[in-house]
Amino acid sequence: MPSLPSIFKACAVCFSLLSTTINGLASSFDPPIMGWSSWNTYRVNIREELIKKQADAMISQGLKDAGYSFINIDDGFFGYRDDDGKLHTHPERFPGGLKSLSGYIHSLGLKAGIYSDAGSNTCGSIWDKDLNGIGVGLYGYEKEDADLFFNEWKFDFIKIDYCGAGQELSLEERKRYTEIRDAIDKTVGRPVYLNICRWAFPGTWAKNIAQSWRISEDISPTWNSVKHIIEKNLYLAAYAKQGHYNDMDMLEIGRGLKREEEEVHFGLWCIMSSPLLIGCDLTTIPEASLNLLKNKELIALNQDPLGLQAYVVSHKNGGYILVKDVEKERSNTRAVAFYNPSDTTCSLYLDLKDIELGGKVEVKDLLRGRFEGRAINSLTYTLAPRSVKIIKLKAEKRLEPVKYEAEWAYLPEYSDLGTKKKQVHYAYSAEASGKRVIRFVGGSSENYAEWDNVYSEKGGKYELTISYLPEAQRKLEVDVNGTKVTGLKLETFGGKGIATVTAHVNLKAGKNIIKMGSSRYWAPDLDAFTLKPLRE
Ligand code: GLA
């Protein structure tokens, strides 16, 4: 794995440009970070000795060898800001300050992470009555704190929370996080990992600022919490790309979940390329949980050089099947998760054509680490309640895709902050093929849906069939590689279930980009589209 500094340049906006050749890989981006964070177990009750012990345990438990490298100090280290605006650490909890502590972490060959708030007060000051968290946030002290955290104390990562900035100061997220990123870049002459902690997908702007962004409220060590966060991330695969990831929050492995629940938790965090920050006490972690956290095959899915998040290819019988390319784009190897979130047994059937695999397909179970033989045409698994089966498939052939679901699209205007009434989003629809449609696309030329991975082996003429929910006064503009598709006649009366509209389009060999939207009117709710080659 390439180390951070070798890939990163000095500014964050450079990160997305770094699709250079590294260690001989055709394209490589920083994988999600792996490490430990203090919050889940200790909340604000942290101290220097405790952090050192956890850092030591990271090594002695074999976690560093497994790839975990960050020791992140969350809320609770703040002391006060003095009259000159200088921030001080908590006099009892961190009497030696954080410079020597980050030095200790670095001396173990690990990286050090810190925490702050975009406003004046920390979340701990509000929710944990930690009075030392008052007036210690970044607001008004962006450069001073950046200088302290990264130049003086030498931290490598920062998580920036939003309690003080949001509920207290009502700041606008994009503007606020951009100001902070700019201040860090101007003050610090080396790369700093930034995590946006705004408890909901903040908008596609986040990738220009942060390496990861939280997509949900805080996790807790309960099945419902784990299940809820997975649900929130199921349709966000289009936003996790090239070193920028959806953060499903710190891990609750080793904190009382049942074995199969832990497998779901770790397995899904891995295949969905979330940062992996362990949240338990590493000195007392149960053996089975430790072994799960060290599962090489699952970690490889998480740290895969393509940096992709698995997307939902099928949602039936209350279960989900997710898939992603691994190792090399469009190769014959793919990773698949069969996930049963329900409290009853569920049978999940996968037609291998639907994940573009043909011929004989070799199956490896990644949780158990064993080959399970070969499959042809299809796979069916019966899953116990609250369980997952994660497999790697190696097929004889990779087939050309036929169908693209609406819920796989990248929506440049998507956000989960709840600030707009008619916000473009992935909505439930009983009639839609994957039970999801895109709602509220259109109304402006910026609010469109994009599939940037429409693949044709040879290129040529195709029949494009779009399925949608018809409604009055909707318009649809479709664009293939920058060329407008003409002659699309939509049905205009609602209440008829799914309708389709067809056109002929030209695809080039390789990747194509299809965009759908409507620059003045709303577009209809979109369900999916198919592409059938036309023989001439
Ligand atoms: C918020 C964050 C948590 C944690 C606490 C600290 O709730 O979402 O992850 O950092 O603040 O107070």
C-alpha cells in the first residue's frame, strides 16, 4: 500500500488529480483510512495514558500489521483558549500536551488524528456537558489551530464536527468547510486528511474538501444502528471514488454485538469502502472480534486500489445483493455481498448475467476464507436473519452490461442535509425494478443524473429504453457523450405504473457517459434504462 505522503501533494484539491501510476498500478488512489478512535468507548473521558495504551495495543494485537495505522483522539482533549487565542489541552487529562503524544504515536510507526468543531463549541460541550469544550472550536481560529494541530503538534488527520457551527451558529456547510480547508492548506505545507462530520451526506462538493464525510447520525453498539447506517449508504456508491469515501462512522466491533451482526457490520463497512476506525478497547477486545477485524480478504476489499463502493444490484425478499469491481476495472473478478437485514430467514437469488459474469464462475467465501466450488448461470443463498455472505467471484467471461438502474446514477445536486423542499433523491417505489427511482431531477441544467460507466465492448448503434413513472408536464432530455438524443415522446398521464420510451443511440467502444435531466421542467421519476445492440 502506498504511504500517504508519497501520493499526496500539499493541497487537498490536488488529491483528486492524483490518478497517477503508483507501484505499477494503472490507477491508484488512497484507500479509506484504517485505525482506532477514542469516541465510542470513552467519549470525553480520555487521558494521555489511555491513548498510549491503545496505541501500544494496536501493535501488540497485530492490528498495525493488518493495516490499521491511525490513532485518532476524538472530543475530550480540550482545555481552554487563552486571552491570546491559543488553544490549550485539558490540564488533568493531557498534562503533557498533545505534541509529545502525537510524537509517541509516530514513534510506533502509526499516524495521529485529532478532532475539532467548525463552530466555537464542541459537541461534547453540548451533549456530554464537557465545559472545556466551550470556545475551543475552529470558528475565528482556523489558521491558528491549523498551525497548532499540524505544524506544531504534527497531526496527520482531523475530524471536523458541526454541533457548534450548525445548531449554534447556523453556518452554511459548504462555505464553512471550504473556509477551513483553505485555512489548513494555506497554513500547512503537507497533506492533511480531513473528515467532514455533519451526520448526513453533505453534497457532492465534499469531495473537493475531504477524504471522507459522515453520512449518518452517531453509531451505537446495537443492531438497529448498524442496520440503519447500512441503509443510509446503500444508494451512495456513485459518490465514493478516487480517494473520497462515504464514512459509515467508527466501528462497534468488540462492543457486544452478536457474532453474525459483527460480520454484517465489518463486511458491509469493507465492501462499501468506509473508513475503518475501531472503536472498542483494544486491550480487552474479544478474540473473535479481533480476528474479524484482521480478516485479510475483507480488508483487501476495503483497501482495493479501485476505491469503489459496492452498489445494490438487486433488492428482493427483504434482502440486498451488492457488487463491485475489485483489483482491475471490468475484469472477470468481482466481489459480491448477499445481505439479509431482516429478522427472518431470506433466500436471495442472483442471475450471474445481472452482474455481467459468464461461463464457469469460481466462488470464494471471504468471511470463512474458503473456496466453495464453481457456479454456472446463477447463485442462491439462504441467509439466516441479520447475516451476510461475502464472496469473490472469478468468471470465465465478463459480459457487456444490459441494464442500468436509476439508483446507480451520480446526482451532482444530491444532498441529505434536508435544506431543500424538492431535493433530488433516490426514492422508494414499489413499481420500480430495484424498488428505487430518482425523484426531483430536472428544473435546471445542473440538476441531472449521470451514469459515467456505460460500457460497450465494440461500440455502435444501440436501442436505449428508459423506464419511468409517467406524469403530466414532465420533460426528459437525454445526452449520450455530449450528443442530445432527439425524438423522445413521454407518456404524460400518471397512475399507470412504469412506462418506457425508446430511442436509438450511438455508443463508442469502452466507457460512455449518459446524462438525463430537464433544464426547465421536472423530469419524470426515473427507474432504469437498458441498452440493446442493434445489428446492422
Ligand atoms: C458528534 C460526532 C461523534 C463524536 C462526538 C464528540 O456526536 O458525530 O462522532 O465525535 O460528536 O462529541
